[in-house]
Amino acid sequence: MDHVDDIIGNGASNYNFSRHTLDDDERFIFTTMSLPSDPRLMPTLSNGHVGFTIFSDSVYMNALYNGRGGLSHRARIPNFSNIQFADCSQCRYTMNMQYGYFMTEMNIENEFIATHLVYAHRYYNRAIINQYFIQRLGSRDDIRIKINQNPGNVKDNQRPTSEAMATNKSSSNSITKDDIEFTKNETIHFSECDFQLLCGHIMETERLTEEEPIRQEKNVCVIWNHVPEELALEKMASSISYKFVMAVDIYEADVRQEMIDVFSISNDDLLISHIKEWKKFWFDFHIEIDGNDQLLRAFISSVFNIICNLPSENTNLPQQLPFYGLSPTGLSRGGSDLSDYEGHIFWDTEIFMFFPIALINHNWAKNLLHYRYIMLQSARDNAKTTGYKGARFPWESAATGIEVVQPDFEYIGEFQQHISGDISFAMHQYFALTHDVEWVMKEGCEMAIEIAKFWESRVKFNEESGLYDIEHVMGPDEDHNNVTNNVYTNVVAKEALKFGSMIRTFCTNELNHHDANDKWIEIANKIKIIYDVTLDYHPQFEGYKVGTLVKQADAILIGYPLMFPMNESTRRNDLNFYVNCTRKSGPAMSFSMFAINYLDIGDVKYANEMLEKSYKPYVRKPFNVWCETAEGENFASNFISGAGGFLQTIFNGFFGIHIHLDYLEIRKPYLPKGSNRMTVSGLLYLNSKFEITVKQNETVLKFIELKNDLILMIDNENEEEIIENFEYNIVDSSSTIIKSKTKIL
């Protein structure tokens, strides 16, 4: 065995780690004595740059994909941080969502306790950290604990494991791990440690033809320190700590620097610097739900599993790559057999995850829109290739923004064109929440205008009706394709044209030009929105028959989130017709959207039924992992799209938050069934932080940090200037309006 100092770098630590050392909040803790038999139910960890599933053999990096066309998927990087106790028959496993780590505890009575933490560091965000803490309890002998390292199927003539590294030789042999060919293999010695460095590139870019320009990052470097076969606590010592670090990035210089920095601080400080970032997040934003612990823990796990995939705001080194968006299963999955959505970006981002993220952190929302902006040229190319103008975004997007829908499912990419409208809708929401004029001028104008151009070229005027039709589409309901006038698609196209016209007028006025395209408003006003006068509801598409089974929420989405104006009777009929014919085995977001829509019309009883259906069957024990389906073996896991829809049910449904272009509205809040008090604190409107507390007979709104001059109006009565930390009782209000004193539109 190598000398202890060679392994831990900074020598022994007297830090006595225990689960209670950090004042853990038990609501954030998910503990079990046995791991789930299905590895898809293991938790995932990420920091927006790297992500992985606990005890899996692959790591994934932001922006790194491998595979041609529809076979594109997140590139699998060998997980040299996949380290475990060799014998864990007496272990306890804990997912700590307060501090963002997974812990394994081995407690041998009267001998020792060994604690293993693994986490994607939130400050040193190129790094995945494994830390071991061994504390002597009673034994006076040497304590030796065997551990295993499993990086997966790494193939070469000189395998880069403990044995290979012990030779202290460099090799130029080609090393492959599924998606990556490593052409540089070097052993490095610094800080009294041995490190292995691999640098290489992906096997295939997404290009469909060799003539297409290469528009994706394809290089990757991995570095990690030597992992021994066993850990030792010598008989003269009372405790010891170890750290094993793996760093990943596109540049060798960055991974080298990350390792130098990580090994220049103590093992304890390394953990503390990670925890500090999570503490800041949970201090800035938090929620309390009294009386319904299951709901609260589902909420906490939903927030954690989305937020951990977003980029760290405070990092050790400058970011070299922009953030490449949120896949339905996050950054920690999607790399192998066309499962887990391959790490692709769908409409799920803009419709189900975007709004709760934007309420929590405006910068993260802007990052999501920036991903779409850097893919704008590919969207233009896609529109031109398919015979249209402007920008047509693909149904599935990854490294380059070309269409990467899976083989045999190309028809979905052909017909699900509402994605471009969905992106415009998210832009509308971001601008409404932030009034970010700088973003509009840099990115928003161009993107909104190009999307409006697409819809202008996409509609077809019907001489008979005098209206515009949109033919050959598929709405969110994938059971019905190649339909005409899908009501969701038509409404989102209408809104995209109106938003494009408004933004273009705004931008051209700013630039002292006067070429706003008023035709977009004319088209928007004449897009056909099918409506059955007799039954007073919106058929999903031309020819739809009442009672026809649909896969997931579609037509009801025009009520929420699109907030298309209609009579309450129409909205109620839409809900009541479609709730009985929407697949019960569909994704959780359907029930989330039904819940919010029912709350909007005051049907609290049915909204609570939908709330329970939206999370209880989908959040699986022991680690509260979200699954795409409520039953069966065929499901995507870490399904953060479902988590996003669920968060909207709480934020936009029970707290009543609705965003309009020039004001924030809080409709009558309600307590979920089984709850007697609910508070959310740290949500943002125009960079000002607010808090809402809902009790049985009291609802209090308070702005805890004002960054703008805001005014408040309750039930259309007199406006008053908002005072920081003043409590406004809005319990009897059916609508509370908050808006800026400064009008920008």
C-alpha cells in the first residue's frame, strides 16, 4: 500500500465527521439501510458543469455530446470518482439535499465509524469529490477498510488504474470509453500525490453530412488522483481523512489548475466551501409547509434536483462554455441506449421548468434562453431547409441545435413545431419578470423576431373562413399527429407573433428605426382557434371527438400556462372534458397543469386531487427520485420535467402567482389539503425579493428586499407604494397586482 501522505495530500485531519455535525435539517435528509434494486432510483448529483448518478460508471459534462444526428447523446466519460466501500453489509446511505452530498456510513460497533461523502463541488465546479472520514471508537489495532473504484469499461493496453499508475509511466496509447477516444495518457506527480491525466475527443459530431461546419466542442480532459485498494487508520491515530478528486473540462490547463487549487486546501475546507454555496442558496430561497411533511419533502427534492443541474454562480475558475440547457432528466443521465432523453433539450425546459427557475433566479432563466440564442443559426437553417422563413427550432436539440430526434421518431420532429412558440413564450415570461432591456437588445429582439417570421411563413390563409390555418402539426399530445389547427399550437403561435411584433417595435424604436411589421398582429388576430359553440369547449384539433383518449395535457394548456382569454364556463368545460380522457399513465405534468387550471376557477377540491396525482405516484423512495411514469418498468428517471410542473402547481397554483407583461398578479392563494400554513420566501420580481405566507384565515405578502420602486393594488382599489418588509394582508383578495412605477412599454 502507498504511504498515507501520498494519498491524502494534506495529511491526517482531526475532523470528526458525523451526520449531525452540520446541524442537518431532517426535512432535507433521505436515508435508507439498503439501496434500491433498480439503479435508476439512485440519486443524481451535478453542479451544472459535470453530473453523475451515484455509484454509476459514467460522468457527463455540460455541452459534450457524441453521435451522429439522431444518435447524438451525452458523451459518457469514465467515472473515476465511482468509489465505494468493498463491503457495505453494515452501511447506512443518506442523500443530503441541504448540503448537496451523498453519504455512506459504516459503523462497526466499538471499533470505528467510517463516513464516505461524494458530491459535485459547487465552487470547484470541474471537480467531483470523494471524501472519507475514519474515526476510531474503541479498537487499538490498525484499521484497514477496502474500497473499490469502478470507472466502467475503459479499454486500452495499459489500463489507467491503481496498478498502471503505480508504475509512474506515461503512455501515448489510445484509450476509449464508449464515446471518447483519449489520445493523451500521462501520469503527473505534484503536491506529494500521483495524478492521472487523460485528454481526448468525442468519436462523432452531430453533423449529418461532412460538408456541415463543426459547431460543437468535442475535446475533453480528465484528471484524478490515485485511489488505493484500502484505507488505513494507523493504531497511533484517532482519526484520518482522505480525498479523491476527479476533474473534467475541455482544456487541460483548467483541469490541472482545478486539481492544484483543490489540493492546496485542507480536506475540511474543501467540504466547507461546497456546503457554503448550498447554504447560500437555501438561505436566499426557502419554503415551509406545516402539516404536510410528504408534500414539503417532495417540494424540497424537486427544487434540489432541478437547481443542482444549473450552473454554479460562484466558481473557482471562469466558465469556458455557456450552459447548454436543461434536459428532462438533467445533466446526470442520458448517455447510452437512447434512454433518458439522451440529454437532449425539449420544450419541457420552456413550459415546465422555466417559470419556477425564473422566479427563484433571473440569471439561471437567462442562461436557459442564451442556449437557444446560440443555437439560433441552426434554427434559421432548419426553417430554410423545410421551406420556411425565420427560425424553426428543433424538437430535440443538443450540441449544435440541429434536429436530433431519435431514429424512427422523425415524424415527431416533423410535426411538433410548437417548440418555437414555446421558446417565444418563455422569452415573454422572462421579459415580464425582469424588464431586462439589455437582454432584449442583445438577444431577445433577434430571437423573437426570427420566431415571428417563422410563424408568418408557416400559417396558411383560408379563403373560405377568412382565417389562418396551421396544418400538418402535432400538439403536446403525441397520440395524434399531422392534424390541422391544434388549439395549443395555434394559441402559442398567436402569442409568438404578438410578442414578436411588440419586441420588434420596441427594438426598432430604441434604434430609431420605424419598420415594425404590423402584419404579424393581423395574422395573430386571424389565426383560427377552434371552438365548439354547442358544447362550449375547445376541441384539441379539427375533427377531434369528445372522449377521444389523449396522451397528456394539450388543449387545457391554453388556460394555463398560456392564459388565453375565455369564459369561465368554457375553461371549466375544457378541464372536465379532457380530465376524463387524458391517459392516467402519462407524465406528471398533465396533473400539475390540471391542478393549476382548476385553482384558477376556484375548484379547490379537484385541484387537490390533481396535486396528489401530480407527485405521489412519481416520486420514488428512498431518495425521492422523480420518475416519468407512475407505474411500469419503462420510465425515465430523475425526471425533472415532472418536478418543474409540480413546482408550478405550488408557485402558480396554490400561491396564485401569475405573470403578465407589465405586472405580477397574485390570485387568491389556497392551502393544499393537509397543510395548515405555507410560506415561500426569496422569489423574485424585477430583482426584488418577496415572501408569501398562507394560513387558514390570513395571507401575508411582504417584499423583503426592494430593488425597484413598486406599487401594489388589491382588488383594483387604490394603488400604494410598496414598503420594504411591510406586511400586506391579502387574505380576502381575489387579485393582488404588483407593478413597477416605471413603464417600459
